[in-house]
Amino acid sequence: MITYQHGKVVKGLGGLYEIRIPDSEGARRILCRAKGNLKRDEEKLIIGDNVTVTLDDSTPDGVVISDIDKRKNSLIRPPIANLDYLFIVFAARKPAPVLETVDKLVAIAEHNGILPIIVITKSDLSVETALELAEIYKGVGLSTFVTSSEAGEGTEELSEYIMTNVRDGKTAAFAGASGVGKSTLMNALFPGLSLATAEISRKIERGRHTTRHVEIFDISDGEDTGFLADTPGFSLVDFERFDFLSLDDLLFAFRDLLPFSEGCRYADCAHVGESAEECAVARAVREGKVAESRLASYRSIYRVLKAKSDY
Ligand SMILES: Nc1nc2c(ncn2[C@@H]2O[C@H](COP(=O)(O)OP(=O)(O)OP(=O)(O)O)[C@@H](O)[C@H]2O)c(=O)[nH]1
Ligand SMILES: [Mg+2]
Ligand SMILES: [Zn+2]
């Protein structure tokens, strides 16, 4: 008799988790709870975890999540584990893009060994802005997509990228501020999903936190399916508050700035206030080799991390 099985946590509903268990027909889903120790902070289950489910008559569901596999990585925001790709989504307009937030997400992905991919939405509201933003991130060296779910632009290219790369059990997530159109875009890419979406607030031009929970979907039928998660959008305020890497690691999370740092006059150059004569990163910006916004984001994150390390 089989007493335990392996699966993936795809959704959480209060204390219940939905576990996807592969079987001969593809996969089935069961709902169950986690053992007591997997509810505590340090070992708490998160969506994306690969787990063991064990038969146990003494539990309310007859089965219980008994173990979590070692994680490849895990993020705090969005809260998800074992990602291979992070699609960083922001709108050309409504809400206005905040590149520092985008760059933080890129840095978080890089630091965790997750491949960041840039997705600009709502290009129908301003094609020019969308294309300018895309230039910045192509310059960083990241795959970049310009889309409009409304006009059906760019969705085919993105869909093709996802179907080619997010397969064989690989996991990806859409992340970004509330209201940028993550769920709308997932619906456009995978019409079967029917995810809830809602208009942004007209007054403050911000999203309304329509998606409340992380949920992972199979994106095709076969055994070689990949997984794609929709996640709750964050507000700018909650993005300010979380730590993600150390001062020493920061430059390594900026793949476009890193190569220039070797040319700085002083080995301990922090690339924050030094003149372009001394700092090769500042020089690269002046010469148009690196986007100004990228160095600005680096400097802003540096200052926050520095203040914390001095404290
Ligand atoms: N003009 C335009 N509007 C769009 C586009 N994509 C989405 N929207 C609108 O943007 C609003 C927010 O879309 P959602 O998909 O709910 O945004 P979200 O990123 O999932 O938001 P949260 O779930 O709160 O994180 C909706 O009114 C959508 O119709 C687009 O390509 N063009
Ligand atoms: Mg949503
Ligand atoms: Zn420098």
C-alpha cells in the first residue's frame, strides 16, 4: 500500500493547502493540512514548495503534509518558493511605472538565481513610453516584452517564450505592483484561467489588490508541463519595508553596472557619489552605456542598505 506521495503546493486556503500530485492521467489535486511544525514561522509552508503527503488516519483529512523538500530559493514578496523565472510586470501608464521598484525586483531575482524577465503592459496607453522603457531593460541584457492585453499586442511573443522555456516542471511567476494588469495578461495568454481582474482607482491611479493569494497553474496538459503563478500586487509602501540582500552583494545583482566597476579609480569605490572622473560606473552613465535610472536605483538601494548596516 502507498502511504506517502510527492506533490507541489499550488494554493493555500486558510489552513488548507491544495497539493498537485502527478499521476497516470497527468495530475490530481488534493486538499489537506500541514503537520504542526510546518505551520511555524521558520518552517512555514509556502506556495511552490515540493512536499510529501502522508496517509494518517488520525488527521481530519486522512492525509497530512509531513515534509518539505529543500528549497531552491524562496521570495518574501511575492511569497513563493522554487522559482526558475520571475516575470517582472509594470505598466507603461496607469499606474505610472516606478523603476526603482522594478530594479529592486530584478535585483532580488538575480540574487536568488532566478532569471528576471521584463514585461511592460498597457502599451496601448502610451506606445512611446513602453518602447523607451523596453530599451532600458534590453540594455541591461534582459529579455523584454512590450504588451497590451487590450489590443492583443505582444502577447503571442510572450506566450511563445513561456511555452518554450517554462516547461519540464519549471516554475515562473508574474510579479509587480497592483493594477499593472498581471491577471489580465495571464487571462490573455491562457484563456482557460478566468482570473479575477478589476479597474484601478481613478482617483489615486493605483490598483485595488484584486488578486489576494498566490496561485500556481499548470500551463499545459502533458507530463512536461511548466508552472506559472499569478501573485498579489504589492503597493509601493510595502515594498519599502523588506530587506533582501547585503551591501556586499548589491552590485552583483546589477549585471549591467558590474562590469564597469573594475575601471573605478579606487578599489573601494561605492559608485554612489564619486565623480565620473573617479567612478567608471558614473562614467558609463555619462557616456550613455548604462541607463541613468539603473544607477539611480542602485544608489537608492545602496543608501537604504548602508543606513541599516551602520545602525
Ligand atoms: N488599457 C489597458 N488596460 C489594461 C491592460 N491590461 C490590463 N488593463 C486593466 O488594468 C486593470 C487592472 O488589471 P488587473 O489584471 O486586475 O491587474 P493586476 O496586476 O492583476 O492587479 P492585482 O491583482 O491587484 O495585483 C483592469 O481594469 C484591466 O482591464 C492593457 O493592456 N491596456
Ligand atoms: Mg491580479
Ligand atoms: Zn565606482
